[in-house]
Amino acid sequence: MQKTQINVSGPSITQKEIDYVADAVKNAWYSNANIYHEKFETAFANYIGVEYAMALPSCTSAIHLALVAAGVGAGDEVIIPDITWIASAAPISYVGATPVFVDIEPDSWCISAEAFKAAITPRTKAVIPVNLYGNIPEMEDILKVAKEYGIFVLEDAAESIGSEYKGRKSGSLGDVGVFSFHGSKTMTTGEGGMLVTDNKEIYEKSLALRDHGRSQCGKMFWNDTVAFKYKMSSMQAALGLAQLERIDELIEKKRQIFVWYQKYLGDFKGFQLNSEAAYIKNTYWMVTVILDSSISFQKEEIIRLLQEKGINTRPFFYPLSSLPAYKHLADINTASEKNVVAYKLSPYGINLPCGMDMTEEKVKYVSKELINEFGFRD
């Protein structure tokens, strides 16, 4: 076993981030209280190529605000891929709507446009395509279906900062895009998120909702509605601004890590790595491998065996429909029959170490141990 554990994820923090945060601690008060928020939001909107950006405490809060601002509520259904973290789906329950879990594509691991269309009912109000692990689904097909049925598109770009679909940045493809800056993400504010949109009405509604529903009538402490407290701190915004100014460097490192894994695992059968279509730029937030189902181990055992070698990994997400949290939903027991790809891939998938501290030597070691345990040559 390695004496030093190889981490599955982690950020890159330089003197720039330290200096910006220290400046926020010293100076982002009084009349300058929002200076870093404004700089961060403006720079982020410009980077994504949208009109509006709103810094928030999490991507979960961004999804919540977007759903409320779009009028999604009790009696509505929201379609979402069965493979994603529960944070993508939980806000559907917050607003009293019902999540409808659909299947994914076998290569991108993102929502299937065909499955999305098949799941639409008169109650369908929104769809949340998730850019899983940095990839992007077939958004043209999804947007075409959504337009046909009048469905709100909330693009969950939490894991895909810098990814592109036919030349457009992730987060700019739907009615609203949302991002995560959790400590494991490509760029981080420790915890944090961003809502982006070109829709002025959604933006203005979200602005009011994130700050306790304050009225715009001019009265101080006058509230039009009961709302939420969803605001990022100045120190987080300063950290985010510094990270955004380094975003090309951070993305290049993520893509380099994937190239290293391709180099050492590419000649072996039984390993399916992240895909990248010709018209998509995948930023590989998590380098992920699906092992062939012919092996005698599922992901929990694979994770344990690699841990013994000093290698920390994470499980490919479990189908949301398999979680106890959603056992109360109607027809949940038949989800495995409908979402065949999700249930086929999930048991054999793991996220490999791909933090910003990864080196080619570490990738080589991880790959060697993976091959020794589970690989065989083509």
C-alpha cells in the first residue's frame, strides 16, 4: 500500500486566490460590501456568454430558485436523468413537484432525448438535463422536444464549467443554467453556486427570491413574499473571481489528466472511459471508468480494493430511483425496467482520482493497479 493516499478530487489554490480573499476580508464592507459579488458575476456572465449571472451559496439553491421563478409547483412533474447526484433532484421536491426519472445514453451517460420525450405528460413543466462529469447531452434534440411541448429547460451544468456544445459554453444552452463551486469542482469557492440566464424575468424574480422577497417599492424591510436567504459571502466571491481568472489553466489540467488515463488504460479491454463527441468539448470534471460487467466485482468492492492500494475513488452515481429517498413515488418499482442503461452501468462505474494535484506518475500508478486487478489486453 502507498504510504500517501491519492485523493479523488481537490482544488488548485495559488497566491492569487489568497490575495483576493484577504482583500475581501479587509475591504469588502460598508460601501464596498458587494464589490466582489459584482466583479465575479459580471466576469462569469461574460465567460458563459449570457446576460445575467447570480452568485449563490450552492448549485442546489440555484436549481431551487430557478424552479420557483419558473412557476414550477405542486401538481407539476419535472423530468430528470436517473443518473445524477440527488442535489439535481431534491429542489423538485422542495417546490412540491414530482421528479420523473428517465434513462441515459450509453456513451455520454447524460439524459436520453428519446427517454425525455417518452416521459412527457400533461403535467410536465420542466426538464433538468445534467451535464454529467463534464459531458453534455444532445441538447439540440432536448431543446427541440422542449419547445414542441412548452417545457422549461433548466441546464444543470454543476459539473461542466468550460465544457462546450457546438461552440456554446455549458450553462448557456437552456432557459437557465446552474453551476456548482463545491470544493471538489474544477473551480471552487469552497461551497457556492451560480445561476445564469438570458431571461430578464427569471433573473429579476430570482433576485427577489434569494433575498427574503424584498420589495422593490422603495420601503426598507418591506417584503412582497416569503422567500429565501441565498447569497454568497464576499470572501467566496473573491475566491471565485480568482479561480475564474485561471479557468483556462484549470480546465487544461483536467483535460490533461484524462489524456494520461487514456494513455495508460486505452490498450486494455473492459474499461469504458468518459466519451467526447466531435462537437462537444468535455472538461472531465471526474475521470470515470465503467468496468465490464463480466468481472466478479461491483463498484463497492472495486473501491475497497483500490483503497487498500492507497487510491481513493468514488462510486458512479446510483440511479436516483433506487434510493430510499424516493421509494414513495408511484411506479418507482418499475424504474429499473425502463431505465435499462442507468441500471446496467451504475454497478460497475467508479470515479478515478482526478484532483488538481494529480501528476502523470500518480495516474500511471492508479492505472497499473486497476489493470492488475481488472484489466486484460485487447
